[in-house]
Amino acid sequence: MSLTAAAPVVPFGSRRASGVGVLAGLLTLAVTTIFLWQQGSFSGPQPYAADLVDEGNCVNVTGTDSPTFDVVPCPDPHNGEIVAMIDHPDADGPFPGDRVTKVWFEQRCTEAANAYVGGDVMTTTLSAGMVVPTEENWADGQQRAVCYVTTVDSAAELNKSVLGGSSELRRAGSIAISQLAAGDCFSPTDNRNPFELRSGDIVELANCGDTYFGIFFGRAQLPFPDDADFPSGEELSSASTAVCSSAFEEFFAVDSSIGYTFRFWRPSRTDWDSGSRDVLCAVLSEDEISGQYIPADYPALANLGTGQCFALLPEQKPASVSLDDHVRPVICSDPHVGQMIGTGQLPLEASFPGEAEVRSLTEQECRDRFETFVGIPPSESAYGRFPYWYPDETSWTSGDSRYACAILGDEILTESVQDSQN
């Protein structure tokens, strides 16, 4: 079903997300994603880390590329803990390669760290890291990785084990986008445009019942082989769209095929070569979002009745809303940008009469609807450049001849325009 949006004087642009993905025609953010798993390795005369520590050890961790561990009693001040020792299953085979090894161990260390702290590490004040065997370590018979967690704030100290401590270590305040967890609401810390945020930028966590500019709804893994070369921009965007669309549907419990938009941050080439396959998915808005964002409760514009006032969802623009896009119905005394003034069906002829004829019929119907609803002709009204939607040939031949008219603009309204004669 496809309807074209138009206005009596200047055509109103239309957008309808197609079934191939919610991000059809949507700008995506191809920016650097911080790879949260710190990676290090020991070679040469220095003992390999797996020979020095064991699961459950509380440690002071120094460095990230080649971290060192000083084991201390857990009641003493420290900044990290060993959460798992993971053995690779191909110990008898040749070294799989740095990239493949890192990707394989990262997935297992993620699961181990979450299980150890009793919840998603991303929702805590901890960050996860790992030390993986190099080709030299592998040749020396060491195929074990060390999985550990450290405090995100380098100045913070722990004084007991983090085993099962996820609830006590719940995050608050400022955090990097790359450390957000599904369900986090957030706002930029420096009043910048949310759409300019990069994955490493710091944002302020917000109460999802108050006001905020973004909702993080998923962290997804791209479905590429561990040894795959860095994909083209088109391949990366397509795969990121697909995994974030699935994450959107799962998190919000809706069908995302039409009417909902979101943004994602995908891994850079540097991240990719380090083993990262993470895509970060969020809903963003240039204007504050007030209260809970519950897309399952929002109907398509086509389903609103005459006189219904509505607000747009995050990322929607008045000039690109289609009849199948979902909007938020509101009472007309609440701030809103649109109000339906009429819907109907054009007389359905056997064959499509052409776009010009269909547009002309719709325009006349909507002018009549406008004058009846507002109380004056469009030419005398402040809202005279109102949008209307009419069927294209595909819709027409399938039996869909719907049209619709609305007051819709950039200005915020706080009352109904019905009988306003404005």
C-alpha cells in the first residue's frame, strides 16, 4: 500500500519505509565504535598471563594493550578481578589467526563475565577485558585466555569480590555510548545535536519516565565469519540495518517493517581488525522525548480519525511522514504538530486514471474537507499549505484508493483547529 503525500502549492515529500528494512532512506552513522574488550598478550621471556592468575583472583590491572596483573586479597583496594579462564577447543590444531582467536574468545569471555557478575556487565560500573594467546603462545602449548573485569573509572577502587554483584554496581551519571545497555535512556552532556554523537562520546543517563534525547535498545553482532575481511560500506550498513531492526522488534515488541526509525553505530576498520563485530542501536531525537517511548501503543497515521491530534515520534519530520507511519495520538490541548481533517476513498475506476487526475481529485476533496473542518477556505487560513496523501498506481490497481488530509507543520499547536476559522 503506497500513498503519495502532496500539498496544494508545494508538494509535500513522502517517505514510506519498505518491507526490506526499517532504515530505507535513513541516514546511518558510520562512526568509530569503542571496542570494549581490552586485549593484551604476553610473549617472549615474560610469563603468559594465564600462568600467573586464576578465576576469582582480585587484581590490580595496569595497562590495556599488554596488561599486568598484581594479585591482592579481595578486601584490599583493587581495580579488577579475574572472571574466567577459557580454553580454546582447537588446542591440537594450528593457530587460527589473531582475528579469529580474538573474536572467538570475546564471545566466550562476554558470556563468562555476565555470568560471573550476575547480570550484563554493560549495566555496571565495570568494563571487561581479556588476554588472548598469540601465535608464539599457541606454539608453546598455551591456548587459554584470561577474562577479567576492571572499574570503568580508573580512580575507582573495589574492596570485595564482584561475584554476583551486578545490582550493587549499577551505573549512574555519565557514560560512553559504547557502554550503554538495552533500556538505557540518555541525553548529550554538552547540548550538542544527538545526531552528531559518536559511539565514544559521553552521555548522561536519564530516567526513562522523565525527558531524554535517546533510547539505547540493543547491541548486536554482525553475521560475518570470524576471518572475514572488512566489508564494504554498503554491506556493513545493510547488515547493521538488519540486526538493529531485529533488535528493535525484540526490545519494543513491534513489527519494525514500516513506520519506525532508528540510528546505529557500526564498527570501524580498526575495531574490525581488533575483532569487534558490535553494532550499537538507538532511537534518537533532536527534541526532548517526554515519558516512556512505547511504539507498540502508537497507531499508523492512516488509522487516526478525523479531528485526532497527534505528535511525531523521534526522528520523524513533518515533510517525510507517510500515511503508514506510526504517530503518537494526543489530546489536542497537549503540544502536537498535526491534526487529521479527513480521510476517505476516491471513486475506484477500472483502471488508474493517472497521477495528475488522482492528485487533482484528492486536492479538491481535501480542500472541501479543510473548509468544513476549519471553517474557512484554505486560501484564507494560516494552515492553507496542508499536506494530503493520495494513492499511486500500485495501490489503485490493488483496490486501495484511500486518501487523507491533515494539518501538519513545524509549529507546535496546543489546541484543535476545528472551527477555529484561523
